[in-house]
Amino acid sequence: MKERTTELVQCFRHSVPYINAHRGKTFVIMLGGEAIKYGNFSGIINDIGLLHSLGIRLVVIYGSCPQINASLNEKNIKIIYHKYTRITDLVSLEQVKKAAGRLQLDITARLSMSLSNTPLQGANINVVSGNFIIAQPLGVDDGIDYCHSGRIRRIDKRAIDCQLKNGAIVLIGPVAVSVTGESFNLTSEEIATQVSIELKAEKMIGFCSKQGVINDEGKIISELLPDDIKYKINKLEKKGDYISSTVRFLRGAIKACKRGVNRSHLISYHKNGALLQELFSRDGIGTQMVMESAEKIRRASINDIGGILELIRPLEKKGILVRRSREQLEIEVDKFTIIERDNLTIACAALYPFLKEQIGEMACVAVHPDYRNSSRGDLLLKKIKIHAQEMNLKKIFVLTTKSIHWFQERGFILVDVDMLPESKKKMYNYQRRSKILMIDVFG
């Protein structure tokens, strides 16, 4: 029990920065019909309720593609697509309205649940739907009339914002009305994308069958920039994938990123709790799409002292690093390069130049335990080499007792004390007996 309690406490403590960061922000959540029909849907709804309780402003956009197809098949109505877009004639429109209306009621009912012994106990969530979207017809393309398949003409941003300010969850479905009083079938990804842009949402979140975007080795890609997203879309389309939930969301994510939505996230509707793990942990669980990387490598400033200390103190206690006082760090902070992720310092290294001998010392190399099996150490070494080149240094050396092989694998070779700069020779600790390794800066 004690171990479980500690784990719970640690989870809360690690989540606090994200709880504070997300409070009062607007998230647009896109629930495709595939996610709704899957068995984990009740878990997703409960997690949406939890987000609401944490003060996050939520707009939920739902789709109904598989539900519509099932209804059309049941009525023996032909399903017709043109350029991967559904053609919605009057007969099909009736089934679209029935499927979308049924889902609206189901989602509203689930979010309204507040019984004892349920995750939403006492939540009392107000769910609001309405004519927030004004539609217009897609029209005719290549002689093909899309009939009642439409696109967005206008979004009533003020009305949505008013409901969010009143503490409601805004629920928007795929059927929207036009100024002529007609109904049109829209895609959930277009609605989610345009609503995210109009509301200047902090995040747009979507669900797919995989854990996120998968690379050729079958591993999750944790972060994608716009050019990466385009490449991935082209690759999937070449395989014949034009309408999967992944491709549809990626198309919207490119537009959203370029129009000011800070981050778009794609996670699995199979994985219970994926929404919470993505939003309240440092690395998330799915794929996030951003205009610029969430991880930055830069020179340290005085404001980074606390983060550097948190990294190096455990290593100093183990005797891996030589202890440095806070005062010493404050004096030497300009020598440090750090890697920062979501305002957390996850790696650091310092370069101390000996200009007379044109040699530099790479010291105080530390990587957060959660990232030691990644390439952060290599990134630091690459950056330190660049700084050394800028100072016209020819060689870099390190003193280490534990990481000898790591440096050797990266081209460092063992050398004698005589190879050190004169001032460093005098300071060499013969009791500690650190190994000395050296590498050419331009090698």
C-alpha cells in the first residue's frame, strides 16, 4: 500500500505543472465515429469530464462516418464517394441526420451522468449544442453534384466563446445548417480544424486506431513538424490511405499549426487513459504536431541554475560529478548548454576553454534519468563541438570515472595527464584518478 501511495503522490506532483498550464485554455477534441463505436469510448468520455473539472475550456467535435455507413447499408442505400468525399443526396441526408442526432444525444447523456460511484459523480456538466456552424454546399466538381455535402461558411465564434465562459462543454456534430435553411453534411476534421483556428485554441486533439503516427519501424513518432506531416501524408496516400482517421487528422493539423494552434495531438482510442497520459506527462503517449519543436537546445542563463542543480546533484552524490556550489554555477553559467523540454531542463553540459592551448574541457555532462536512453547526450556533444569551433579550439577533453566507454564510442581517445593544459594539470586529482579522453574538434 505504501508503494502505491508513493506512486500516486509522484503522479500528482508530476502533473501539477500541466494542470496549471492547461487551466483556462481552450482545447478542441475531435471524436471520430470510429472512436465513438469502440469499447473504450466511456473511458474517453470520463477523461473529457475530468479535463472539464480541471478548468479546461472544451469544444467536442464528433463525427459519424461508420454509423452513417451502417445506416445506409441497413437501408440498402448506395454509398457514393467522389474524390474521397461523400456525396449526400436527400435520401442519404436523412440517414446522416438520424446517425448524427443519435450520437449527439448519446454523448450528451454520457457527459451528463453524475451518479454515485461513477467517474463523473457530482460533475454536473452543462453540454450545449446549437447552430454554431453555418454551412454552404460543396457544389459541383467535374460534373458531379455533391448535393448536401457541404463546407463551413461561417463559425459563430462569439456564441461558442460565450458558452465556454459560462462553463459549458460545447458539442458540435457533422450536420450544419445554411442561411437558406437547408442541412449539410460536413466532415468532422474540417469543423475541428476551423473551430480550433477561429477560437485560437491551445490544442486540437484527435483519436486514431494506432497509438499515434507510426514510423517504418512500427514505433510511435512523438513529434512532427509541418514538413514532416506533409511527408507522412504523401507516404500514406501512396499506400492508398486517403480517408483513415490518421490521414484526415494530419491534414487538419497542418492547417491548424500554420494558423496559430500551438499543438495538435493524435492518440489512440484503444488505449484507456491515453488522453490524460498525453496531456499530463512530459513525453505524452501519442504524436504531437507543432510549428517548432517543444524541445530546445540553448545556452544557459542565470534563470536555469535551479534546473541544472536538479540534474547534477544526484550525480554529485554518487561521485560521478565533482560537486559545484550554487555560487560557482552562477559565475560559470555562461559556460553551460542545456536542453529544455516544456520548461524543464532535461540535459546539460559545460565547455571551459583554455584559449592559450586551444583546448576545451567538456564537463558537468548530465541527462535526466527519463532521457538517458535517447540521443540527448549526442546532441549536447554536437553543440559543444560547435561552440568549440566558434572559439577556435582544436581539441576537447573530458575527465570521467564512469562514462569512459560512452565517450570512446563517440571518437574520444584515452590520453595521459601530460596532454592537459598547464593550469588543469596542476588541478588534476590523483586520488580521484579520472580517466582523460580527448577528441579533435574538427575531426
